[in-house]
Amino acid sequence: MFLPTKLFFTKGVGRHKEYLQSFELALRDAKIEKFNLVTVSSIFPPGCKRISPEEGLKLLQPGQILFVVMARNATNEPNRLIASSIGVAQAADAAQYGYLSEHHPYGETDEKAGEYAEDLAATMLATTLGVEFDPNTGWDEREQLYKMSGKIVKTFNITQSAEGHKNGLWTTVISCAVLLP
């Protein structure tokens, strides 16, 4: 059984005439190009500790298989705004799992994409924990309600955005949560 005890967050952007190469360059920018990545769904494991990318990378070897929650987006349309975002919501009880959400929009700024992903993760956690809320209220109001409930302790996001290259090169953005044993 693989139960992650640590995780780190990273992001990157890549541009190239080939779609796959732009993805590779985004992975390089995020410093995770030398690993075999397996994407998984969006649970923040109970008791898992967030560490810096630098700390996490020191624990890894090239070729190692890594489980990641990844948001990814790409375009070859000049000047098109793209983003990728991972939203995070952690429960106050460290024995309770949290949520990681992926969001990959077009036309959204870092701030808008990040808030949306964060809201998505917090809402999924709130429904799991039985926190009552009005889904029609704005994120700022719900965020305060979630935190005041005493059941959700922390929310944040990691977001990467970029505009499509002016000459039509492929532009890829990624945001990742990297899960470590």
C-alpha cells in the first residue's frame, strides 16, 4: 500500500512548435521532467506534510514513478490566455483527508483560476464534513463560513497561467501536487 506522507506543489510553463515538447518544457520548468508521472484523483492524504519542492526533489531519483494530481492546459492560438490550477482544502482534524482540485480554464487570470480551484476543493471538503452552506454565495463568504466552522483549517492554490505564443507555438501550463512516500 502506498500512502503518501509528504507532498509538494510545483508549476511550470513551456513553449515549442511541437505540442509534446511544450509539455516536456513545462515539466522541466516545474523541475519534474525526469520522473515517470502517474496522475491520480484528488485526495489530500490524512497526516500528509507539505514540504518545499527543493526538499521533495532531494528525496527522488531520475526515472522514479511519482503519483501526481495535475492540472494541465495548452494552446497554439496566439495570445490566448490559459491557466492550470490546483486548489487545496485541508481539514482541521489531521486524521481527516482533504481535497485537491484541478482546474484548467481558458481566459482566466491566475487569481480567478486559483480562487475557483480553491473554492472547488473547499466545497468538496465541506460537503464531506457536513458543513452547511449556500452554494449561491460568493467564494469569499463561503471561505469565511468554512473556516469559522472549525472543520476546515486551510485552503490555498497553486496556479500557472500564460498567454499563447504570438507566433502560434504550443504553450503548455501545468500545476501539480506531487505525492511522496
